Amino acid sequence: MTTMKAAVVPAADAHWRLEDVPKPEAGPHQVLVKIHACGLCYTDALLARNVLSFRPFPLVLGHEGVGDVVAVGEGVSTRRVGDRVGLPITQKPCGRCEFCRGRHPYSFVTANNCVAPILTGVNVDGGQAEYIAADANGTILLPDGLSYELAAPTVCAGYTVWAALRRANAKPGARVAILGVGGVGHLGVQFAKAAGYHVIAITHSPGKHDLARELGADDVVANGDELRAAGGADVLLHTAPTHAPAMDALKGLKPWAKIVLMGISADDMFSFPALSLTGHSFEIIGSAHNGPEYLAEALDIVARGDVKPMIEVFPKERVDEAYQRLINGELRFKAVVTY
């Protein structure tokens, strides 16, 4: 077989099309992965709309792909045929630039600082296809027993929120507020609960209050005033798509609280009130995956059943429907496409 099916984005703001494209082969230090499932991320929408641009259209996106290794290239010793793997966004740094000479762990910090990184589904073809060839070091082994459908969203969304929670390094028993109960936030509530924290969900949507409690939230509030009245928070995980709710949530933070930003917001500028920031000695933390060990931890937690991504599964023939539901805000909460 020399061709495969892939979800192709032909142009900016176009419908995604399932097309026959050349099937890749595993080159030196690469593995060929048969994709079984690939999640949709909001970053995919930004790329498909050309808000973010790293290469010309047509595109094959997807950085939440999972599947089986079916071939290994020359020089590969860390992966074997039959391995179940995930394919996070940072596949390979250039290895030669000033940043890379520091020998940093693979993370989205690498993606933003290496002069020529290889980014799965961003500047090279991604996992919205039946097969993908990728650098062996750009894959991660999946725990036994973890389904492909639940592994896929963990490879980015779960990774994002768990790495942020770990970066916050909160004390045992801390009060952790999750701003937003969406594709990332619903996982944040569960991961924070699994880690033993007192969890407060912040959502302006009344219809999500009962759901947040079902996911493990000890308290559910709508804004910063209600957060303060509920006892405040030591950590704020900001998963909302805009910054205004985070600015409001500052009113409910306890002294020395940590504010952790992750992901990409629709409004990039975040202006903090200087008096609140200094007067309460708040700490602002940016979090960008932070290393593959945190992805391994997140996958293990999901495999144990302590966290369960809420997903809608679509066969590859309905990939455009999945994308349309993503951009229209109709998913609850993650779309996973099977191949």
C-alpha cells in the first residue's frame, strides 16, 4: 500500500477533507506509527484558520495522535514494532542551536526557543491520518490497558494541565482553583482532585456547576468575589479561552498565591494590577508542558482511572464534523477521531 487516508485542510477556513495521500516510510531514527486515534485541539483550529502559520496549505494537522509502531528505521533502539505510543507536539529539536546546546528536555519551551524544531502537526504532517512517520524520541510509550480514545486527549490537553499543576508545586492540602470547565479545565478539576487538593471550579456557566461537582470539585463558583467568599485559593490554573475571567479571579486569591497560565488565549495580552500583584506577593507562572516525564505521569493517572477525559468519538469519515463542532464550541469536551 503506497497511499493512505488523511484529513487534509486545503486552505484557510476551509472544510477538512478525507483524501488519499502518499503513505510515509520510517527514515533513519524514525518510527512508522499506525494511528488509531487523534484528538482535536484548539491549536488545530488556529492553524486551520491561518491565525498561526508555520507552512503553506494544504495541511495535515494533529498533535494528539496515538497508535502502534509498525516499522522502525535505521538506528532506532528505543522503540519496537508493536509498541503503543503517543505523539506529542514537540517531536525533535535541531540539536545545534544555542538553546539546544543546553540539553533541555523536550517540551513546548523547546518548540518556542529552538531555531528549527520539528513540531508534529504544526510544521510537519500530524496525526490526523492513518499513518505518521516521526522521530522515535518524539514518541512516548502508552501504559498497558489505556484505550487509544482516552490516551489521545491526554497527549496534549491532559499533559498541559498536569504539567501546570506540577509546576505550581502546591503544598499538600492546598486550595486549587480551576478557571474554566472546558476541554482543558474539566481535566484540571480531575487531576487536581486526584492529587489530593481542595478543588474549586470557576465557571460562569450555570449548566456546568453540577458537572464540575461530578468531576470532583469541592466548590463551584462563578467569579472572584464568590471565590473569596468560598475561602479563596492558593493556586489558580488559568484554562479559560480569554483573560478577563482570570483578572476577575485575582480578587479571590489568597496571599502568596500562584497564577499558572497555559495554552494559547484568544487575547494574548494579560495586564495584571500592580497593587494586587505586589501587595499580595502573587507569583505568575507560565507553563508549557515542561518535560516528557509529566506526560508519562498524566498517562499513568488516566490509565489508573483517576481521571477520565470526556470525549466525543468520530470516525475519520466525519473529521470535518468534529472540527466544525470544535470551532462552534459545541463539544463536551474533546473530539477524538479514529483511523
